[in-house]
Amino acid sequence: MREQRVRANGIEINVAVAGAGPALLLLHGFPHTWRLWTAVILHLARHHRVIAPDLRGLGASTRAAGGYDAGTLAADAEALLDALGEPVATVAGIDAGAAPAFLLAMRRPGRVRRLVLMEAQLGQLPGGFATPPWWFGFHAVPGLAETVLAGHEADYLGWFLDAGTRGRGVPPAIRDHFTAAYTGREALRCAFEHYRAMPETAAQIAAATAAGRLTVPTVAIGAQPVGDALARQLRPVTDDLTAHLVEDCGHIIPLDRPEALLPLLTA
């Protein structure tokens, strides 16, 4: 496995690449980097060329001033595939990585062999949460969360990492890496810009589903707290949908139950 920086869509994307075979693009969420996939990436690399980037503004990718809507993130992903010489890929996204994966499949279905979406809400499509989690609003207020949290990053991120694994936690090295990646006002700003772009992302998703259906074979994977809400959102707009619930699993499926996720990614 090698980690490199790739110029794509006007930014530098930090990406881990491993293995050879059909391409598998993995898009993480908050508060993660590409190392979210640490427990599965080498297993997947036995039969795939695994491409795991840091999303725009996160990890070691460019801390851009803007472009945090899912449409731009989808363009980032497509440009990354172009730069790495991959015309088509299976695309998997979790949390903040799910909406760009979805829009990439809607806008460029010929680029996506199979779509796997996990633990996310897709805009305002029917079937999702009636009330979003409390941190959505906190993160969305410009300048607020990064001001309040500066100097307290480890405690704040630790809450998400513990809650996202139902109290089991993540390996110390991964926890330390995530904390370092999200420490500092600018790192926090970029993380929260993903939330501040949610109204634009929701409008993009609504426009895409009004214009056509999701034709790519799609898998929806739920755990806690999203459960089957993502599948409920996808079912009315998707031609070929398979849904799975991972039992006794928190939101951070790739670190909490990697052994359950692996067969769902490769089926």
C-alpha cells in the first residue's frame, strides 16, 4: 500500500492505493480520514485496486476555501479516478462520503460498477430522519464550532469515536491519527464546511432524483443509529437495491464490525 498526493479537480487529494484488479473507491466521513478503512483495505486489496482518498479539506488533502457540497465532492472523486487511470469503479461511501458517491452514480452511471452506501442520510429524500442529529446544527453555524472546540478536539472527537463503536472504541493509533487530522481551527473549519454545504447537497440530490433514477446496482448498509432509514430513502428511486443491517454495530462500521462489512463490499 502506498500513500500519495494526486492533483484532481483543482486540489491535491491525499490517497492510499493498494492492490491490483477492479477498482474499488472508498469514501470516508466525519471525523475520519482514509484510515477509516484500515481494518479492511488489505483484505480488499487481494482482489481489487483499492483507492481510499482523504475527502476535500480533510486529512492531508487540500484545505480548500469551498467546494464541500456533494456535487463537487463527486467531481473530486471522478477526477481522482481519471488521474489514476480507472474508467470504472465500485464506489463505497459512508456518512459524509455517501452523498458524493450517490451523486457520482446518478450523474456518471457508466463510471460506477456497483454502489455501496452506509450509515448516511441522503438530503431530504423521504424516509430519512425527521429530526437531524444535534451536531448537524452545531457544525452548520459559520465559525461557531471551530471557535468553541479549538483546544478540545481530542475530547470532542473521542465522543464520536466511542459512540460510533457502541462504546468499544477504536485502536489507539487510529484515534490519535484522527485527532491529529482534526486538530486546529482550520482543520475544524474544513470539517464543518461539509455540514454547512448540506442545503446545497440536498438540492443537488433532489434535482438528480427528479431528473432520473439510480440505475447502478446498489447496496444500502445500516447499523446504529441510521438503521434502515438509508434503504427507505433509496428504495423509491433505485432500480436494483439490496439492503443489509449489521447487528450489534455502531455507526463506524469499517472499524466496529470489519468482518461483517467485508463480504458486503465484495459480494
